Amino acid sequence: MSNRRIAPSLQRGPRLADEAYGLILGQLISLQLPPGARITVDELARQFGISQTPIREALGRLISDGL
């Protein structure tokens, strides 16, 4: 028998951009972000406690989804 260790498989959670997408979409649906509201990357990043890059990705996806 070998002494070789087998590394456990990594379990990855949702990407931050996917999580940010869901959070922003939830705010849009619940009207926490009302129609016509100004949305800033900085403000959302602070609110969600994540960096600006996943916020930008999420907003880009929302735009491409027609939101």
C-alpha cells in the first residue's frame, strides 16, 4: 500500500459576481433600487463588502439581461 496522500476535492461556492448579481437583482425586484435610481459601483461594493470587479461583472450581466 502506498503512503501517497490524496488531496480532497475542492468545494467552490458561487462566484462573487454571481452572488453580487443575485443581490442586485433582489434589490431591483424588491424596489430597494427604484426604477431610474443611480447605481454606483463604489456604493454597491461597500454595501455588499466585496471588491468592485464582481460588482462590475454583475452589472454588465444585468445590462445584457435587459435590466
